[in-house]
Amino acid sequence: MQDDIKAVLYSEEQIQSKVKQLGEQLSEDFNGRNPLVICVLKGAFIFMADLVKAITVPLELDFMAVSSYGQSTKSSGVVKIIKDLDVSVEGRDVIIVEDIIDSGLTLSYLIDVLERRNAKTVTVVALFDKPARRTVDLEPDYKGFSLPDEFVVGYGLDFAEKYRNIPYIGILKPEVYEK
Ligand code: XMP
Ligand code: MG
């Protein structure tokens, strides 16, 4: 599996130390509050697990799964909710945990949904960001690393549902796509 990786962008150690820093920052900033932390499945599941262990304030968590509609409707930013939250966000300080921001459409849709459901505050934490690909005006409140415009896998991120269990983030060899 790891033979399919062309280059490692950030090592397991680099990611772990960044996630700890993000957790410490969030613990400070959410001191005295009881946030609802939402994991955007599937890609963010490993980040979510490591991040909440690094947060020291009491919190609750929930999961949401979304998928973009086909290419034709992509520019509208319409995203389909595959699995919705189990709990209400009304009056809650919500923290969205996302693996990677690309165009920004998924997140801007999610923020909109949560605001319409009367969340008190909506905060976005993204581990990875590809700022060059943004089509909507959206910046995460907390961010781990900026990435070049390349398709990456590992640390929860997949290609055709594989490679999520690689502990670092890397670029796939082109021949893997061509198979
Ligand atoms: P948008 O464009 O809505 O997309 O910001 C965010 C979602 O796209 C997926 N994505 C990737 N998944 N490697 C992946 O495995 C990548 O390089 C990549 N870039 C975007 C991801 O699911 C994210 O939630
Ligand atoms: Mg994905």
C-alpha cells in the first residue's frame, strides 16, 4: 500500500504535533463552554479522534456524512446529507471538524445548514487546506496545513476508499489512478 505513495507531504509526527497544538488552542478558546464537535465523515474520522483527545474542555460529539451532487449541480454548492446529526444544534457552540477544504462548497453548505438550525456559533477546524482551489469565499477558523493542488491520501483521506489508514499524508503515484 505504501509503495503507491509518490511523496510524503507531512509525516505522522508532524501531523500529531499540529493536532495537539490545535487541541490546545481550542481548549483555551472554548474554556467555560461545552461545544458540540461535529465530524464530517468519512475523511475527518481520524483527525476527529486525535483532536478531541487533545481538547480539555467538556464537549459532546456527533457525526454527519455528506456528498456533493454530480458535476452539473456542483457550482450551486448543493450538498446531499447522507447521515444527519442525532442531536439538535440549537443554541450550541458548534465546531465542525473537516479533513480538507478544496472548493469550500461542502463547508459553506454545512455552515449554512447549521446556522439555519440556530446554532449559537459555528467554528470550522480543517486539518488540510488547498487554498488554490477555492471557489467560494471561506476561510477555516483553525487550520493545520496548507497543501499544493494535488490529490492527497492518508490520515483519513482516501482514493476509491483506500489509503485512509496510512498515518501520514502523501501524494499518490500517477500509475495508481491509471489502473
Ligand atoms: P470541497 O470542494 O467541497 O471538498 O471543499 C471538500 C471534500 O473533498 C474531498 N477532497 C479530497 N479527498 N483527497 C481526498 O481524499 C484530496 O486531495 C481531496 N481534496 C478534496 C474531501 O472529502 C473533502 O471533504
Ligand atoms: Mg472523501
